[in-house]
Amino acid sequence: MSLETLLTYQDQGMNARSRGLGHDANPFLARERMPQETGEPVAEWREKAEAWLFGWLLENAWVSDASPADAR
């Protein structure tokens, strides 16, 4: 997978978190996108799923660190 593609999936995860979606909104966890359904190699699917989750976690850490005092 290219670095650009990896960053795209991370960005999608960050956007999902900023919209208030949970980590379970990872589109790669949907049954129809699982390797058993698509025939995609597990390693490739895992890279995508983990990139999305990493982006979500980055945004979550950013949001969690922001406190009401920071907003002033």
C-alpha cells in the first residue's frame, strides 16, 4: 500500500472521530469488507483497518486532551 493511501485511511479515521463516531465505525470492520468476503489478503486488509483506527485514535487523543480551560 502506498504512503498516500495509508494517509488517506488515517484521515478518514480522524474525520470519523471528529464527527463523533466511535472506533467501531471503522468501515473495514463491516462484514462485506472483511477478507473472508472480499478475498483480499489479510495483511492488506489489516493495514487498512489499522490505518483508519490509528487516525481515529490520534483525533481521539487530541479531543480528549482538550479541556474546557483550553477553550478560553
